[in-house]
Amino acid sequence: MNNGPLTFLSEEPDLKALTPSSFLQDLPNNDVPDLDKIDKTNINKRSKYVQRLRQILKERFRTEYLIFLRSSIPKRLDQIKVGDVVLIGREDKKRLYWPLAKVIELSFLEEMDVQGW
């Protein structure tokens, strides 16, 4: 009497019929941890570990990959001449804020090793 199915039987072999005896028996352990009992220290350790892995990956990406990429700005190979507009590089400012200058005379520049940017 307790093994009679409560619902219509399916033709799929993987599905098990629901019977009154299935409510009386204990459910098998499914080995899923209770989320309320997870230790906070394990979560914190895991979070720090993941952050450290991300930092290491970021550093390796910079050192091993980015240095092999070509610059999108081609280097100037031609010499500076009178009338050219040039950037005056400064260590304390970003390139966006470097002042512009117009070349008026080359006598001073000829003594220096001038390269394009």
C-alpha cells in the first residue's frame, strides 16, 4: 500500500515514482555543506588568495605581454627642421600637458643628439 505511486508514472527511466513510503524514509545524504556553517576565516583566506592571484596575474601581464606590444605612435625618423612644432618634454608633467614650441634656430640642436618621440 505504501509503495503505490501518488502521481502518474513517467516513461523516462531516470525518474523515480513518488510514493507514500518515500515520505516515511529518511532522505539520503547529498553531501552539500550547510551554507550557514561555513567558517568566515575560510572565506576571508580564500578572498585574500584570489586577490593575490589577481595581483600576480596583473604584474605578469604587464611584464611578460605588454612589453611586446608595439607602440601605436610611430617614431619619427626624420630630423627636426626650422619651422617644426615640437613638444618640450618634462618629467613632472604628463605628455598631454607638455608645452609646444616652434623651432626657430637649429644651431643649439645640432650639438645635441635629437631624436623624435
